[in-house]
Amino acid sequence: MTGIFRCASRRYGRKVTGMSLRVRLREALPEAMRARDRVAVSVLRSTLAALDNAEAVDVDEAEMRGSAIEHSPVGVGVAEADRRELSERTVADIVRAEAAERLEAATQLTAPTHADRAARLRAEAAVLHRFLDGPGAA
């Protein structure tokens, strides 16, 4: 590949014993940024965002409506919502789903005008697969 895809072959997220998949993704992001690897930076940011979204708890409709401003909580962190704790298997499933989504989108882009977009999606999926296929992966 050429252009922006040439850096996608770099190896990010080297497996360190006892390190979770999410931690490896998070630690690979600054490394990819320093290497100016746009493909890896893009896929790592979106995958970490997908993991953050999966941790979010559902908000009750009554909580969304709220009440009068004088009844709102006051203080640092008072309005923070608890987050779900994701298991390592759930994290791996989400990463797998992100990679599969990119590969599916790439197969749908068959027009020659979309060839570079499809190649970028395949490169993004390859970055995620390296995290999943490494030694000791979930």
C-alpha cells in the first residue's frame, strides 16, 4: 500500500503479560500518534470510544427530564453516573465487532472510486486484528 497506509503495518499493542486488551489499546494510541500513523490513530480512537459507550449505563427517562434547577445536586462529581465494568471477553467482543464492521463496510465499497476508502477500512481492521491475535489474546 502507499500513502497514508504505509504506516499501518507497524506493530502497536505489543503483548505484555497481565496487560488487558483495553490498556494495550490505550497505550498504543500515543505511540501511533508519535509515529503519525493516521490509520492506527483513527481506529484506536473510535474503538476506545466504542468501549467507553459500552460502559455507559442507561439513563432513566425521569432522570433525563430533570427537575427545577434549585433541586439539582451541587458539588464536584455529584452528577457523575456509575459505569459498567466490562469483562476482558466483552472488550474483545467489542474490538472484534469493530473490526468486522470495517471489513463489512469495505466489502460493500465495490466502486473503483471508493477503492482507497475500502483499503483504509481493511487497514483499520488489520490494526484491530493484531490486538486480538497477539500471544495471550482473549
